Amino acid sequence: MKQVAVLGATGSIGASALDVIARHPDRLRASVLAAGRQVDALLELCRRHRPAHAVIADAAGFAALRDGLRDAGLDTRAHCGDAALADLVASDACDTVVAAIVGAAGLPSTLAAARAGKRLLLANKESLVLAGELLMATARDGGATIVPIDSEHNAIFQCLPDAAAHAGLARIVLTASGGPFRGRARASLADVTVEQAVAHPKWSMGPKISVDSATLMNKGLEVIEAHHLFGVAGDRIDVLVHPQSLVHSLVEFVDGSTLAQLGLPDMRTALAVGLGWPERIASGVSGLDLLAQGGRLDFEPPDLEAFPCLRLAFEALAIGGTAPAILNAANEVAVSAFLQRRIGFLSIPAVVESTLGALPAAAAVSLEVLHEADACARRHAEQAASAT
Ligand code: NAD
Ligand code: MG
């Protein structure tokens, strides 16, 4: 029986992970559930999945969680805060960790799982963008197995089953849906609303990643993510817009072969790969009927003028050091300001570009240096957002 900690349990990935886990009561158990602030949603999940531990990040929610668990007659122990979460993740309460907290807030628990040698189902791409070298080294030293959950990286993982395949890798092609504004000119994006930006044509996801998909920053973060996960330089990673979202990415080998992984756009497939690997287990997602899906697969280049965030991410990766951490922090601030309707859509890349341009990237990549870069970038981006 695998004991699975689901971090970000109340979110979109959390729901998909719990759906797959519940299909396999004979082999999978949700033993730890963690969320940010949503006590009621977490309590509901505890009633349904009966974990041994529940963690709420926000200290203000602790009493309500503890009392709610007691009133429901559950044995689940209540905890709160980042330190408690990191301790639990490293403990024998779990052997598998689904890292699906959104944003840089996911880094401490992701690192704890890597250090403790867990099977790490990594959805929290921001932790790789912010601290990719450190996280990969920590996982190596800790003996952790990382299974990428981001659909593109999960596809690449499936195409690269062993070191021998990896040695022949020539190029990675990440596919992108293009988001809700695909095909639109930059000038027409000035007045788009939050509702339009989060209405993704193919995937149902949390608000932050939905906005990232609309700006193409999501693909930019994924380029950096792929660089760290698969050890491939930025100039060997390409992006192709593929509006059907059925081909989840492609891997080209030195012999001219290209492998791709296809499937319906439903994150439960990637989660089932991670939970079952190397076995294949049911996910609740049906197989792909290409004719029923319209019978065609289209590809086009990304429009970097309308969506400069993708270019900015490639630039940050090329600069290296703390530049990706600065990019990520500025983007988190800008997206949050957009979601709060404090800035317009086109101000998102403007805030990121201004922050990247203003702050020199440091080469040293200790956790302290990265935290400092993250904090500095957040301050600069807040000012830039207020000034727009
Ligand atoms: P979401 O907004 O739906 O859920 C986020 C979860 O994180 C919630 O459970 C929330 O309570 C929790 N959380 C937020 N701040 C926290 C904190 N400080 N401490 C503890 N928990 C906290 O987001 P999502 O769409 O599920 O995305 C989660 C992560 O997975 C993101 O990094 C995203 O980029 C990545 N991802 C998501 C998808 C998708 O299909 N949704 C696909 C690929 C990658
Ligand atoms: Mg993705």
C-alpha cells in the first residue's frame, strides 16, 4: 500500500490526484492532505478520504480544522504551517508526495520530499523554476524519484524511460495549446478581462496557471522546468502551438526518431503514471479516439510579439543564476495583481520585463541567495505594478 501525501489537496491537481487514488483502494491511500486556507474544503476531503494527517498552511485556520475533525469523529490529526508540513512530508506518514501547491510557496515542502528520498510527483513547476539546480541536486542526494506531473514533462518522461534513451536525446519540443487568446494580435489584448483570461479552451486548472497559459508564461516556465528535469540546454528546447492539446510533447533522438505521447487533456493520466510507475493503472480517463476529436493535429509557431512572456523566460534561462527566480517572482506578483483587477493583461509581461531588467542576476545559487532574489523581485514587481 502506497501512502500518498497530497499537497494542494483542495486545488485542481489535488482533486485529480484524489480521484485517481480513490480508484485504487487496494494499493493507494491518501495519508496526508494539505491546503493553504480553505478549511471547509479540506475538512470535506478529510471526511471522504480519512487521511492520518491534515495540514492547513494558514495558522488562523488551525482551530477550525482541529475542531471540525473532532466534530466529524475522525482520527485525522490537525497541523498548521510550513514547518509542520515539511516534517510530515519527510516522515514515514508518506512514501509518495504529490507536490501541487501553487507558486513559490510550494518550494519548502517539495525540497523536504526530495531530501527525504520520497517518490515526488512534481506538479509545482514554480519550485523548479525558482530553485531547479538545488532541487535536482537535493533529489539526487536524497535518492528521491521525481515523476513530472506537468502534462508536457510527463509526456517526455514517458518517452525517456531509461538512461540509454536519455543518452540519445537530441531535442525536446514542448507543445502549447496557445491559450484562450491564440491568434489574436497584441493590440487586441489590452482590454481582456480576468474571466476571458482564465477560460482555458482545453484544460480546467487553477486561476494562476490559467492566466500563465493565456500569457504563454506557462510555456516559458515549462521550458525552464524541462531544462532542469531532463538536463537539456535552452537552445535544444522548442515550443510548438498545438491547439487540439492531444500531443502532450515530443522528444527527438539523434537517430532521427521522434516520439510523442498523446492523450485527452486530463491531468489524471499524468497522475496515474506517477502513482503507478512503472506499472500502468486506471485513471478514469478514456483512450484517445482521434476521429472523434476532429481527426486532425495542427501545429503552428508561437507568436512572441503578442506573448512576450515566452521570450522573457527563454532569456531568463539563458542568463541563468537567479534570473529564473526573478522571472517567477515578478510573474507571481503580476498575475496576482491582474487577478485582483489592479493591472491590465499587457502589464503582466511589462512588469516581468521591467523587474528582470532592473535586478542583476546573481550566479551563486544557495537557497538564501534565491530567497533574497525572490523577495527583491517581489518588491520591485509590486512597485512596477502600482505604477502602471
Ligand atoms: P489551484 O489554485 O487549483 O490549487 C492550489 C492549491 O495550493 C490549493 O489546494 C491551495 O490551498 C494550495 N496552497 C496555496 N498556497 C498554499 C500555501 N502557502 N501552503 C499550502 N498550500 C497552499 O492550482 P492548480 O491548478 O491545482 O496548480 C497547482 C500546481 O500545479 C501549480 O504549480 C501549477 O502550475 C501546477 N500544474 C497544474 C496543472 C493543472 O492542470 N491544474 C497542470 C500542470 C501543472
Ligand atoms: Mg503543462
